[in-house]
Amino acid sequence: MKNTYSIFAIAVALLFLAGCATRYIDPRVSFIDQNLSHDIDVIQVSSRVNQGGLMEMQFTGFNNKSFDKNIEYRIEWLDQSGFAIKTITTKWTRYFVNKKSEFRISQVGPNKKASDFRVQFRYAR
Amino acid sequence: MKLKVSTLFGTLAAIFALSGCTSTTTNINMQDDRGAAVMGLDYRDFQNAASEAVQSMLMSGAVSKPDGSRYVLAISRIINDTQQHIDTDQLIKKIRVELLQSGKVVVTTAVSANGAEDAMSYQARELRDSDEFNQGTVAKKGQMIAPELSLSGKIIQRNVRVNSSKQQVEYYFQLTLTDINTGLAFWEGETVIGKRGSNRSVAW
């Protein structure tokens, strides 16, 4: 009987810990619609400089909901001083994500001055 | 008195009716336009097509010169094969501006498929031998830079009937970047924009 209690207590503790598992947060990623931040898990945000000297970024996310979702994203490129670089690619872009699926969004910086970026998400309007 | 009251009432009714018909003009928020899509091509479609083309060009490395300098690009023919009256510069200008700002490409306005875009490069050379101009300030011979790359393309429209009340219009933005020296296409891209709407909407 004591064993049963112990197993039950461990199971409860595990469930509790799983619920409290910290989600990966990247300061370069923000969600305009707060509810969307619960639906999309940030898996990884990576960047590299390509052969042409331009910075490339890739966002990997996961739609943890059981239904497909239309979202919009916007990537803003910043120079070394943190100033935004004006480019036609900084615009709200519609994107379809499948339920319970991983997805990737990638973009290349507009010029060699681009050394950082910010990604914003919101529900599709 | 009866006539006056009825005339006044009639005039007021007419004013109200007319004021109800006037629609207010609003400015479009170009950064975040939430207006409904149209069956024809609007600025958002050109922006999307240009943005996708530039991203693809920059990612492919086709415009990255091995020695780090800039390619000289000439604009060739962009064919409008749609039912709409389109100034193809609506697309090409956006691409040019973005490529110029990338630091990878510089566009020549002295050579294009339709002749020089800016005739001044040639007209200014006619000042040679003119006593009125300081010849030291006149453009010298052999100073113009010949293009290395050429950008050509086509915009195609295809109408598909979905059912008796709906139609689908597909727009294809096809672009090719050719190495003038070898005649080989360094980069090619296509952006498809599809719209589905009422048969009564006109796409031209």
C-alpha cells in the first residue's frame, strides 16, 4: 500500500514538473498576440554569415495546438548600432503552420550592415 | 405655408440622402494594410513578388561577386503578358532599389533593352568640342562601364473558372538573371500569386 502511495506521489510530481518545464525564450523573438505565444514553441533561432558576407537567419518553431493555424511574421534587420535597416522584406508575411508540426522561417539580411534581427509574430488578420 | 414646409422637408431629405452616399477617403497604412484583396494586381502583390525575388537572389549567391566588388546590371525586357495595364517598373524598381542597397549590384541607366534609360549620359558627351564648356569637366571616352548581368522577365496571367460564380486568377512573376559574357542564366525565380473571387470581379 505504501508503495502505491509512493508511485502516485512520484507520478504527480513528474506531471507537475512537466507542466512547469521552462519554455525556450529568445530575446529576438516576440509575439504581438500573447495567446499565440502559448500556441507556438520557439525551438531554435540561428544565424550565420553566408559566402557573400550577408547574415542569414532561421527560426524553427512548433505549433503545439491540434489545429492548423494561419500566422503572420515580420523580420526586422538591425545594424551594429541597433538601428533598423529599411528594406522591402520587412513586412507582415502570411504563413500557414500545420497542427502539431515543426516549421522553419528563414531570411537573408538586406546588406552587410545587417548584424542582428528581430522576429515578430501575430495571428493572421 | 404648406408648400414651404414640404419644400424645406424635401430639401433636407435630399441633403441627408446625398450625404449618405458620400464615402470618406482614407490613407492606406502601407506598413500594415489590412484592406481586402482585389482580383487585379495591387501594390502588395508587386511588393511580395519583388521581396521574394530579391531574397532568392541574395540567398543564392548569384549576385555576390567573388572579388567582393559589385556587378553592373542592365535591365532587359520585362514582358507584361497579363490582361492588365501594368508599368513593369512597379516590380523592377523595387528590385533595383533593394539590390543597389544590398551593395552587391549597381544598375546602369546607359544601356537597357529599350535604349538608354537616362539619355543624359549620351547627350552630355555631345558637349565635346564645344567651346562653351570646360573640356576637363566633360565625360571622357571609354569611361562608361558595360553591364555584366542582365535582368529579364515576364508577368503572366491565367484565368481559371472554378464554378458558375467563382473564378481563379493566377499571376506568375518570372525573372531571369543572365551573365552577359557567357549568356548563361545565373539565377531564375518565379513567384506565383493566386486570387479566387467572384466571376463578376474583373481582373484587368
